[in-house]
Amino acid sequence: MQQDAQSLRGVLPMLILSQLHRAESYGYELVVRLQDIGLSDLATGTVYPVLSRLEQDGSLTSRLVASTAGPARKYYTLSPAGKEALKLSTARWRYLVAIVHMGLGPIPTDEPDQPESLREEPK
């Protein structure tokens, strides 16, 4: 399923922080990791501005590492502020998901003859 650009814009910083919490990474490798978890439509150009913003706000630190395959690569890792930002954004995300789940209620089925007593009730 194709991702909604607006939704992705809201969660991409959190996903980047989460991936960098697991292991430091350079930009292109991070794009591949995000594609591997399901963001198959993610473009390289979408990630770099987010990395730049996160570095400017102090959530990430970076270091240049020489590469035999071209120019030096910029590796990113979480700063202490980035770890806190990840905790906060994860908590906010889980809270929002719980609200959306409650607001959606039961998912309609294509089975009109299903008795009301068998339909899922919101929790």
C-alpha cells in the first residue's frame, strides 16, 4: 500500500530517531533500513532534510568517516536530547494510536447477514 505523504511527514522524524537508536547510520543506509521496514516508497531526498533538522535541533550528532567508494560519509547517532525526543515522540504516538483505535470502533464487514451480537464492540 502506498504511504500517505502527510502522515509520513508526521512520523518520519520519530522513525529516524528509532532507527538511529538501534545503530548509527549514514543517510543512504538509513533510507534502505526504512524501506526495509515497510516504507518502500520512501525517497532519499525525503530523509536528508529531516536528518539536517534533527541535527540542528540537537537530537543528532554526526561524524565524517572516509569512504573508499567516494566522498566521506556522514554518520549520525542520537544525542542525549535525541533519546529524550524519541521517548516523547513514541509516547505521543502511542497515545494518538489509542485515540484513533477507539474512534474508529469496529471495522465494517462485507457480511450484511452477520448478527449484531457477533460484531466486534469497541473496547
